Amino acid sequence: MTPFLAALPDRHPPHVCDVTLPGLVLLNCSHALALALVTPAAGVGVWRRPALAFQAALAACPADALPDGRVTIAATDDAIAAGLHQLLSHGHLPVAVSAGIAADATALARHFARATASRRLQIRLDAVNGPACRRFHQDHVRARLLCSYRGLGTELAPANVDLNAGPAALRLDTGWVAVLRGHRHPLAAGPVLHRSPQAAPGAPAETRLLLAIDADPDEGQF
């Protein structure tokens, strides 16, 4: 894990955002992702990013153009790039949008692989219509990366939240990146729970595009 921390540039110091949730590392830079994996009191790291260049064009695409699938691959640079190319081939996105997602997801997967010292990764691009997980929970994985490229992002809450009713303490914006420790992590999952975003009553349904990456999925997960 530490080699990724050492490789991060020092010339752009992290800026802490104005949301406080015990166990959450929330920064305006990618340091948050690795820090959540090595800080015992943490459990989730969130990198708050500005809007992505392809975000508006992706939002305008029809839902049936979105890719949907998963691959389990070796955690090498070449295999990651090939895996993302395979997943994106399942959709019918404009070339510029597909290329933007491929570049961003490949970079995130490579960072995640180094930060978790993974041998293998499971990478998913999920076209999700409606809340996939309504109940706050933690995952039986070692670590998971989440980024909503289209639609609302994951919701976070403290461990004492009402698991079924919430409310959430923080909902990630589109394009923000989260790394979550799971129950199989050596430091345990930490005190932060998560769930899929819940649409406001009466709000029109929106199909999200979610990137999810698991570290060494062969170790067991759900």
C-alpha cells in the first residue's frame, strides 16, 4: 500500500472539504484513497473531483447506449487497459465519451491496484436503474473503489444510522471517487456505512453508470 502513497506528488497539498463524518477521509485530491486504506480509524476515502470533461455528453446519451458488464483480470497496467476496452465495447457511446471513460477508469484502476497491492481486480461498469442497495451496509471485500460517471453517487452514513431509513450524512457527486474498506481488510471495515443513492420522491428515474473495482475478488465477496 505504501508505495502508492510515496508516489503521490507533494506540490499540490490536500485541501480538506467541509463535511465531517467519523472514519471518512474527504479531500480534494487523490491522497484520500490511499489514506483510507492505511489509517486505522478510517474506513472510507473520498476524492472530491471537479466535473469530468465527458460528463455532460454522457448524461445526454440514451440509457440503452450505456455499457454494462464485468471482468476479472490480473492487476497489471496492460490487463487493466484491455479489460476497460472490453467493458466499454458492450455499450454504444460516442467515441469521445468512451475514450474519456476509458482513460479515467484505467488511471483509477491502476492507482487502486497499487494502493491495495492487488494481484487481481474485478472491474464492473454497471448501468443501474433505481437504487441497487437501499439498506446501509458494508461489503465483504478487502477494498472497493466506486465512482458514478453518470447520475447520483454513493451515500455515506455513520455506523449508528437507521440502516433502512437513513438519513445519509454525505452523498457523493457525479465523478467523485470513493475507496471503501470491507470486512476482509486487515484493518476491518471502519465506522462508515454506504448505500446506493436514493432518489427524491417523485423525481424521474435516471439510469446511472457506476464504476466498481474490487481488490483480489477471489478472496471472497458479495
